[in-house]
Amino acid sequence: AQSVTQLDSQVPVFEEAPVELRCNYSSSVSVYLFWYVQYPNQGLQLLLKYLSGSTLVESINGFEAEFNKSQTSFHLRKPSVHISDTAEYFCAVSNTGGFKTIFGAGTRLFVKA
Amino acid sequence: ETGVTQSPTHLIKTRGQQVTLRCSSQSGHNTVSWYQQALGQGPQFIFQYYREEENGRGNFPPRFSGLQFPNYSSELNVNALELDDSALYLCASILYTGTGGNEQFFGPGTRLTVL
């Protein structure tokens, strides 16, 4: 069985400050890891994913996440956030054999001016 | 915009009733997954369909059922509605190419309220 723990339910941060959203997972098999973002009244959008290869993955809008197998973590970071980054962020895991995805409970990122 | 649409947007039902939610997948996608997202929680996997066959199911009772049609649109049916079924229901469209890690394209969801 797999599980995902997002360690912070809410993260308030000032604009242009750095942010880290923490995610730990549990699995007995190899996994793929994802971060999704959900804006108010919308569905989820894929932000970035780790399948294999380089453990540091980046999105087009400045977010990055690092896969750490020994610590079973996949924390999301951004060096300088914008007001428009305010949203709910979900970490997710799926096994490599298919695409059933297990989501964490989410972290609400609130960027203040 | 993902190209995935869901209907209706909002729905109010009473306990014991039945409901059908619809999803239109992105063109060319052969797989759909359905999720239940309760308020303040992450999406919970209900089931997925690949080429009209159910090929994976989460911890949901049999009163949650689905269909996928030849044009890859799909339905989620819930019988004997309970208050705890109140949630946002999301469908995700996927082009499955034989390996995992494929991107899921989510629709905007249907907000179901059970009174």
C-alpha cells in the first residue's frame, strides 16, 4: 500500500519570499511522484513529476522538487513566490505499473503582499 | 483549459436518491479515472476505466459504479446517496501508452451536495 503525507496544511508567505512545501511518501515498491496545483473552483493541474533520472525536476513557472529516496520525500520549492501562486498544492504517488494515484491531503499556499 | 469537461457543475440531491455524473475526455485519450474530493481533503481514487473496462478500483462500495463509452466519454453513478457522498467529483483523462507516469488531465469537477 502507498500513502502520502503533506506535513503542512497551510503555508503563509510574503511575496518574493522562498517557500518549501513538504511531502513524504510511503511505498514498498518503486513509485512515480507528482505535484498538482488546484486554483479555486478549478480541477487539478500537473505542476511537475518525477519518473526516473535526475532527482531534481523543474516546472515552467519556477517551481522545483527533489526526489530523495533515502528520506522518501519529494519537497516542492520556489525561490521567490508571487501572489498568483496562491493555491492548493497536492503531492501524489503512483506505482510504476499503472496510474492509480494516491494524493496527499494538500497544502494551502497563501502568498501575502 | 485541459479539454476535459464535466456536467453538471453543481447538483443537489437528497439521501437515498441516485445520481449520474458525466465526463467528456480529452480527444484521443483512452483512459479515465474518477476521484472524490471531500472538503479540505485530497482527491480519493474511486476507479478507472481503460478502453471501456474497469481496471482499477479504490476503497469505495459497489453503489459507486461507472461506464466508459466507445467515444471515451464516461459516467459515474452513485446509488442510495448518503450525506457523506457530498463532495467534489473529479474525472481525469489519460492517454495510456503502456507505461505508468502518464499525465492526468482533470476536469473542473461536479460539486454534489446530499441533503
